[in-house]
Amino acid sequence: MILKTEAIVLKTFDFRETSKIAVFFSRDYGKVKGVMKGIRKDSRKFGSSVDKFSVNDIVYYSHRNSDLHLISQCDLKEFFFPVRKDIKRSLAAQYILDLVDAMMPVEQQNQEVYQLMLDSLKSLEDIVDVNKLVHIFQIKILNYSGFKPHLDSCLICDKKILSKVRFSARLGGLICSQCQDNDASASSISPGTVASLLHIERNPWQGCLRLGLTAPVQKELKYILNNFLVFHLERQLKTARFVQ
């Protein structure tokens, strides 16, 4: 079966003497892995050099019995040059790729995540607060990928939280003061940080970028989100230490 879609390059590596294997996250088919035969021998064979986080139109032959397909065409659409020439923006883009690669299953369509990646990469070209963008991306991909933390009430007793609250990475959300013995490792979280998490979950990308995040709120978000991701991914992404 021949399939065509728009896709963002997550990573590439050499394959045999003349070819490359590329991993894309596509608009229509999710994460797709394919071999590009002869690209290292003749780069003109494809209309793209398959650089990380570039956007491409790809055509590939889908194999029924393998997740490694044959890429027959790959044409560059967007390169995001301003991101590439700035080290902090480039590292943030690499973290976004790594997080998508770690969280998303093979060949499962998720157009919300694809659009989130596009919005993030475009915003990285000129945004001032790169750290805020990373936090927004983390919150939204958790929401779109089914790992959304429970923030509306205490996840133990289901009562609305009106006073002190803690966040449990292990249990996956907020617990009230009366239930905090269920997870001694749960972290304190301020009402402002909870409100920011809920705002980002519920509002579109551009509205989230306009949200003001104070330094204390960003500090809490960094700690809570990173711990939550490490718990669910069961590992720390290498690029996480270079951003935020």
C-alpha cells in the first residue's frame, strides 16, 4: 500500500553503506519508521536532507508484516532555521522530539499531538520565554496522549480541594491534606500552579502562550512535570537536563 502524509523528522541513523532509516511523526499515521535507500550515496535522490524537526511531505510503501517501511519520496516543507541557529531553542526542539518519540506508540494517529508539535516549533522561532513553551508542551502532550494528571479534585476521596494540596506523581494527580498519607513522596503545589496547569490543559496554544507564569510557578511546574514524566516513562530523557 502506498501512503502519503506530512511528517516531522524525529531522528535518523545510518543503515548499511548508502541508506538511512528515518523516524517521523506524521499527521495521518502517527509515528512511522522507514528506510531511505541510497540517500547517503546521492543526496539529490530526495528533496530533503531529512534534518531533525524539519517538516516534509513523504510517500512510502507500507509493509504489512513489518514496522519498517520503504520511503520513496521525501520533500522538504519547513526547516525552522531561526531555531537551529540558537542553542537554547535547538535544545528545546530536540527535547520535544525526544518526548514525542518516548510517549507515542508506533503507527497510531494523533493529529492533536502533530499540530502541537507544529505549533511548538513555529513558536520557538521567536518566543522570548523558551522555558514556558517547554512547560506548555509537556502539559498538553500529557493531555493529548492519555497521561493527563487528575487536577479537578482529590484523586483519593474525590472531594473538591479548598486548602493545602499536594501532587502525587505515583498516583497521578492531586491529593488533599486529609489523604496525603497515601503518598508520603507527594510534592506541595500552590493554587497558582494548579490554576496554570488547568488553564493550559483547557485553552488553545496561542492563549497558553499569553499566560503569565511567575518564576515560583515555573519552578514548581519544572519539578512536578519532570517527576511525573520520569515516573510514567520510567526513565529520564537525556535532553531534559539541557532545557528549562
